[in-house]
Amino acid sequence: MAVKITNICINCSACIEECPVRAIVDEDDNPTGEDFYYVYSDKCVECVGYHDLPVCAEVCPTEDCIVWTDIIEGQPFNENISKDIRRNEIPVIKE
């Protein structure tokens, strides 16, 4: 996975509308059955080639809602993000 939406998501749809690769689904289509939005790791490219940072995190009104997670082999990823940051699921945008 590249980024993950946490359970503090307010289901506002800002991220869905902005995702350039349509990797995000709403709570109704969340395959885990949880009541918040979900990022498909096999589709997420961390906006590499589209934006400097994942645009979902830039437009999200909920602080610390979107975090870095493990890299999926074969998927584009931001090489400036350390394994330690990903392992600890640090927010993409820290305010």
C-alpha cells in the first residue's frame, strides 16, 4: 500500500474526486467493511507523476487522516519517504 485512510475519515468525498488514478472508494465499497473510505493499494501511485504529494492528503479536511504505509512492489512511490515513516504510519501532511 502507498497511503492509507484512517478511521478518523469523515467521508466527505474530497479525496475521491481528486484521486488521479481512482484508487479511493467510499465507505459503501470499502472491502474491509469498515465505515470509512479506502485506498486500493494495487492502484495507488502516491500521485507520483501527478503531484508533489498525494493529493488526497492535500485536500482532506481531517488532520492526520491519511498516512504513509508500506510500498507495494511494482507500484510507483515517493522515494523520499523512509521505511520508518511508512512502518509507523506517519500522516502524509503533518500540521
